[in-house]
Amino acid sequence: MVRTGRIALPLVFLLLLSGGAWAAGSVAEGTAFQVALYPEGAVTRLYLADADTNEPVGGAAIEAEAPGWRGTARSAAALGVYELDWPVPQGGADLALTVAAGGRDDLLLVAVPAAAAVEVAAAAQPVSRWVWPLSGGAALLALGGAALARRGLRRAAVLAAAVLLGAPSPALAHGGEDHGAPDAGHAQVVPGATVAMSKPTQFLLGVRTIRVEPRQAADTVRVVGRVIPDPAGYARVQPSQPARILADPAYPIPVPGQTVRRGQVLAVLEPTLSTLEKGDKRALLSRVDGDIALTERDLGRQESLGGLVPVKQVEATRIRLDQLRKERGQITGTALGRELLTAPVDGVVADIHVVPGEVVAPDRVLVEIVDPARLRVEAVVHDLPLAPRISAAEAASKVLPDRAFPLTLLGISPKIDPQDQGLHVIFQVAASVAGDLRVGMPVDVFLSVGATRLQTAVPRGAIAELGGRQVVFVRTAPETFEARPVRVERIVGPLAEITDGVRAGDRVVVVGTGQLRAER
């Protein structure tokens, strides 16, 4: 018997859940808040949401009053959900709610129908609304009973799941209108149709709305641009004279992508000398060797004489000898003037052209170093009157979809480039997002050249396609939405200006459009 109870209870719960999916709340909407009431025996559950945004409202003080009863709502576990210790009378009642939250007050009057009226309203739904719970429940009970009697409890659970999962979901039914051949998994929503969604479901799916009103939007113009390095974080390393690249194990040649520090040796060069230059170097070395020999003898003689030679003269001879030895080391010890090529800035090696044994000229770029956190964008503007109106910009690239990179205007060139016949505008890329860009990457630059006023504007994401027409979902009641056809006049940045279909004050869905479109 214990096993029977453990399995029968979940089955009964699933049956009740499927049959009670059509329960609707008693709703009301004020200037600041909206509510939906769901009677649950001795307790009435209350869902409180913002009237404009549809966001659940928490921490509210709710005073309720009905004929012969007065009480206060208490917060439930979920945000925006409250409970009243008030059973709905058999004949229904009018409930007055005084709501205070976030510095706002509102008075809501909710007409709670009688239990009999709720049953009649449910029976008035189309056949597709109630035939599935009845037939599904009957089949479930019949199959479950037969399985319990013949095959055992496990078989009953399997058959019950098959009935529940195999039957079409009633939550997808819609109003009874004929929309043609039904979709395999969802009812069809057409422009102008009304979609009902309970407030608990709205809370679960995170449905959000926005109030339609005139808005200011930045007027933008798209131009082409490219990513360039910031001169403070970029370096091109070149030799100072014709030289041959040496392979020195003490200084390994870096590779592209390697991080280097200022002063780090990148390459070792040996100047290429002609025969005449080598002869001059050898003659200089011989002269330095002779001077060193003479200075060493003078220093030895002065030190042997002791106090007869002034100390100042001895120190001068010793300093002269040190200078000659350093000069000789520069000539001989470093292979007649070997040059060490070092990094002038911190950064990452972007490109390197160093091959041991190769002879390079002074105009040859051997290594390029870039600081990836310091980048700029160069845009080309051909509309000359437009340039003085530029205040800010954003960059976007096809290789990085759905990404926008804010730009800060640094300067506008006063001359026209002879190659592209345009003005070059330089922007700084924010360091927080510069790491995703690469030097030389082509980008689209959206220039902010002023502001424009949109009379009825909604976010672009609020517009959906239904039956080849553009629609927005307007919340006409706390639990009712209308798929309203609209005409989009223009798109300005993230906003769309609508000239027909909505008016100021309408609440348009901006999050959850996909669920309403599928009528889920």
C-alpha cells in the first residue's frame, strides 16, 4: 500500500495540473501597479507587478478590504507574490487593495467572481480547451487502473506519462479562431489576435513591457573605418645602419604574439663594413693598443716612485688607462661595433622580419610591437558639413557580430586626403573592449551627429514578424496581449519609430515576444 501511495499521488498531481491549466486570475490595473488574484482555498494568492514595466514588485505594503473582512497581505517566497488569509465567498466579492511600494501608492478594485461563475467561464471555452483534460484524465484513470490491476505500479507510471506527453498541450490552444492548418506543435498567432497569459507564467518567463512615449534618439551616419594602433603603444624597430643579423643564443629571436618589455633585446646586428672601413677599424685598434701599452708603463713607473709623483697625476693616468681599455673592448670584444636591437615600448610582437645571416638596410622594419589595450579607429568622412557635428561614435565589425565598441572622438583632420578624398577622423577605443579588436581590421563606424525626436518609439527588438506583417504585442489587460500590426517609419539606432498601430501610453512587450508569438 505504501508503494501505491507514492506513485498514485504524483499521477493525481499531474492530472490536476493538466486539468487546471486554464484557471484565470481576477485582475485589476491602476496607475502604478497591476494585480492578479488566484483563490487557493482559505488563502488567496496575489501577484503584484509594475503597471508600465510588468516587473514583479517586492517589499510592498498591501492593505485589503472586502465586505465584512479586512486584512494585510504577506510576502510569499517568490518576488512579487503575496498571500491573503481570505477565502473567496461563494457569491463572489469586490476586494479593495491599497498598495504602497517604492514611494508610490495606488488603489486597486478587484471584482472576484463566485466559484460557480468561474466554472461557467471555463465551460464556455472552445472544445479544444476542455476536451483534452477530460479525455486525457479518463484515459489516464482507465489505463492506470488496468495497469495497477494487471501489470503493476511501474506499468501504470509509464502509461500515465505516455498519455500526458502524447496528447497536444492545451496551453497552446488559441481563442477558437480558424487559422488554417495547425502547426505540429503550436497554435498559430495572426496579426490582430489576442493572446492570454497568466500572471504566474509572465513572472516565470520574465515578460517585460515598456510605455510608448516620445523619445530622443541619437541620429547616426555609417562610414567605413579601420583599426589603427595608438602611437603611444606602437613601435617599429629598424637598424640604424646597414648590418647583418646574427644568431646569438643569449638573445633568442622573439615570435609573433610574444609579450616583450621595454629594453628587451630583439635582435643582434653586426654592421657590414667595406674593406676601407675595416682597414680604418684595424688602424684604430692598433692605435688604441699602443696607447694602452704606453699608459700602462707610465702608471707602473709612477706607482714605483711612490711619493715623488703627485697623487693627482697618478689618478689621471689610471682613469686614462680605463678609458682606453673600454674603447678597445668596444672595438674588439663586440666584433667591431655589434649592435643590440631593443624594444622601445611594452607590448606584443605583431610582426617580425628577422632571419640570421640576412643583410638589412636602415629603412627596413624588422619588428613591430603593439599594445593591444591601446587602439584607435580611423574613419573616413566624405560629407564635409557632417564632420563638425560628430560628437561620439560606435564601431562594429562583421567578424564580431552583435558587438558594439564605444569610441571617443580625438580629432578631425583639417585636410582632405589625396588618396580617398575624405576627412580622416580619429577615435579612441575604450581599453575595456580594445582586446577584441585587431590592428588593420575594417569596421563600420556609426557617427553620432545630433539628436532626433521620435513621437512613438519602441525598441527594435519589440517588433516581430507574423504572417509577413510587422507587429508588436500590446498589453491590453494584466493577463491579455494583442498582436497589433504596425507600420515602421524609420529606424534610428536601437529605436524604431512607429506611425500607425500604437499610441502614446500603450504598454509594448520588449522581453518575451518570442513566447507570445508562439502563444505559449
